[in-house]
Amino acid sequence: MLKLRGLYYITHINNLSSILQRGILCHRKIEDEKISFTPIYDAEIVATIREKKLSDGRNLWDFVNLYFQPRNAMLYRVIFFSKANLEDIIIIGLKYNILNRKDIFVTTGNAASYNTEIFSAGRAKKYIKIIREKTDKGWWASQDGSKRELMAECLVPDSLSPEYISEIYVPNQNALNKVRSKIGSRNIPIIPEPELFFQPSRQIPLTNNLSLIEGDMFFSRMQTLTISVNTVGVMGKGLASRAKYQFPDVYVKYQDLCKSKTLKMGKPYLYKREESLDFVLADEAEKLTNLNLQTWFLLFPTKTDWRKPADFKGIEEGLKWLIAHYEKEGIKSLAIPALGCGLGWLPWGTVGPMLCRYLAKLKIRVNLYLPLERKIPDEQLSEDFLLR
């Protein structure tokens, strides 16, 4: 995942020409000067921005809002719930020295949130390091406040000169070509960064339903997400640890299954939680009407004890269970990691073909996420190697 150290502005590509000429303008100036502008925020967000006031009487409508971490709940909402196409959303990187200005404000989270503190430039300096630490992560949760904190902002009054622009991030090559046609001869780097936009960095189709994916499984928006676990109740590392902190209810359920000896090798457990993952990930999701209805978690044992290597035969038995039960259980789509690889210490060259042969039998869409711990040789990612 890209390490971010600047400030960032999320906008529609249609606004880029105006930004390169006039700079980034606050919403009030855009309205007052009758500038053609393509919005990315929906009416609910706009209403909130109009209402929230700062200590000096101005409201958020009078400021350009820049994020310390653009890969946040607001961007998630824009990408998956606004009318804009993915390739039309861009992230403009801006020089860090904006924080030296005397007229800015800095927030400890989403500026429109009731729990967020807003500091003037003089008071903000001692908080910037803390804000940087809290926004230097790739995921968030609702319970611990990180969803709000990851949307920490730098508020710049009125406008921001185009001289501050340092680079432009786009989701893919098509979007890069669109941006390039708009910036002309300007020497501004354009950087394709799919994962910044919650997209896979790589996707390799193997069959009509099965694909290999490099990326973050928790942003897949598949109906069922698979977590590799042990049977003693420890979620210490990897995806299991992420699930423990981002989705505490999953951890509680897992602990109960281990205590009752329900979770066993060869017999995964499907946790049919009622809440959509979109509800956790999207900003102000309670105001959205088109969320994914449910996100389930398949707790898949790959070893009996977290200290031991993964059990190849146990994983295979679990896959047989999955094939026998997925239709009856109502699984509609599945995201699954490379079970036993990575922290399970099993080689992809052995496990990958076994996984793919079984998963290819499922008559639903399946995304198999490649291990992040080591690079897999391209010859071991081919259809011939995995489905022979």
C-alpha cells in the first residue's frame, strides 16, 4: 500500500481544467463565481458541509477540504455510492508545506462530525504528528473511532493555488490517459494507484467465475469473506488479526465457536451476520439506501494451533465441505485468501493448484486473494499450472 505524506483533494476529472487554471476553490466561491463544477458528493453530505460552523463564524462551505489520508470512508462512499464512474474520480496530491500557512485549520477527524475537534494553525502544530499516526493505516472501524479519525482534514479558506499541486492519482491506465489529455504540457506526475481507490492491483481470470486477485480482500464487496483461523481461539496475525479489530462481532463469534469445540478442521463455520460491510466502510452509511444487504464471514480452520504450520489435508477437507454446502447455505459470492500460504508456511506451488481445482467447481463468483508475504512466480499463476 502506498505511503502517503502530503495532503489530498478528491474531485471529479471534469473539474481538473478549472483547477489547473484557477486553483481549488471552496464551494462558496464556486457558487458565487458561477463556475461549471461536477460534484462528487451527494445531497446528504452537501447539507452537512453547509451546516457545520467553525469558531470564527464561517462554515465548511467557505473552505477547501484536504485529507491527510484520502483512502477513507468518504472516498469509499464516493466510489461506490455516488453517480460518478470510477475512472472519473481523481485524487490530487498537494504539497505538505500547506500546513505552514497561518490561515488554515486542522481537524482531528471528519470536520462535519460532532466528535471532531478543529484547531487553528497555531494550535494545530502539536497535533499534526498524532493525526499523521492515526491516518497512516489502510483500514478503519466504527467502534474505535478510526473511521472518523481517518478523515482528518486540513481546511484552507477560499482557494488553493495550482502551484501547490504535486501529483495526481488515478485508479487505472484509462483514467491516466484521460487526465493526461487535460493537463497538456504541464509537468505533473500522474500515478495509477488502484488500491488507493479500493481496486485490486492485479486480477487474473482463470475461469468465468474464478479469478486470482492481488489486493485487499476486505474491500472486495463480495457477499462472503473467508478468514483462515486456528481452532484454539487465537486471532494473532494476518487477516484474522485484522478481522478481530475491524469486526469485533466476528471475533466474539469465533471465540464462542472455539470454546464450544464447534470449529474443527475440515468443517468451516459460516457466520451469517446481518450487517453489511458497506455499513462499516462508508461515511454516514445510515443515510444510504443501496448498501449490500449482508456480509457473511466464513471461518475456515487451516491449523489446530497458531504455532503450527497449516494442515494441507485439513484445508482440502474444508474445501470439500464448502463445495457440498455453499448452495444450501446461501453463499452468493466468495472472497477467499490463499489458505495455508503466507503465515501458514505452505508453498503456493503445492496449495494453489489444489485450491483452484476445488474453487473452480463453485457456480458462483470467487475471488482468490494471493498471499502478500511473498511474490508468486508468474508461471505459477497460469491456468495451465493451477487447473491442469
